[in-house]
Amino acid sequence: MSPFRRWHGCQLNEVALAAQKLGAQGTLPEIATALALVVADVLPPKRGAETEEPEKPVEQKYHAVVDGGFFSSDPYDKKVPTAIRTNNPGALNTTAHIATLPGYATADETSPGNKTAIFYAPEYGVLAYWDLLDRCADAGANTIVQIINRYGGGQDYSEYL
């Protein structure tokens, strides 16, 4: 079984259950810990000085960082949900900042005026989401409610939450 299927089928459910238990007042460190445990379990061992293997450059084509992992090779296949086909699990919109992150390929207008970032690999999409959470924490948004309100531009999301 590929690491992604193991992550997607089992551990992703565990993270979702943990988030549900945390509720809207869950803190960023609690959320980050749950995410980090899942990500650490699916990433391949580090290469380089620790293993004495040279690092291989990442080819700029659609791929998975994890050997045998799932990825989308066609970000324009509208039959596939946006978050899957764009290798962007958070379905983050493109911003000038996101366009500077590793693995960013381009953007696709998924609905009028809404351009979703497309990444070469899903792991880069997770990195972008991690970066978003990190920037929210730097801005003082540390609970799920604060993060959603900050990401949404300060609109009232109380009924959504």
C-alpha cells in the first residue's frame, strides 16, 4: 500500500477526528502537531549528508514527492475536485506570496475571480497550507475561529463555524 493511501485512508481520518475534538477553539500548535505527525509519517527519509546519498533535483513536472504517492497530472480536468486536481489539498487561492513557494506551478480560475494555486506535487500544497497557518500564527490568529476569520478577510463566519 502506498504511503499516501495509508495516510489518506487511516491517518487523515485520525487528524479529522482530532480536529473535531479540538473544536473551534483548537489552537494552532494543537493543529500543527496533528498535521506534523501525519506529514512526518508519509515523507521519505531525508537524503543528503545524513544518508550520504546526493540529493536529487526535483523535476518540474507533476509528481509525488513520496515514492508511489498519489498526485494529479492534469490540473485542468474539471471532473476531478479542485483540491485533488491542483495538488493543493487546502484549495488555497493564488497570491503573490504563494507563487514564491517551492513547487508552485501556476493557477487555474476554478470559479469567477477565484484562482486556485496549482502545485507540482501534493506535498508542496501541504507546505503552502503549513505556511498559511504559520503566517496566521505570526499575526496572532491561533484558534480555528481566528484562522478562518483571518483567511476570510474578517467576515462573520459564526454560522459557518
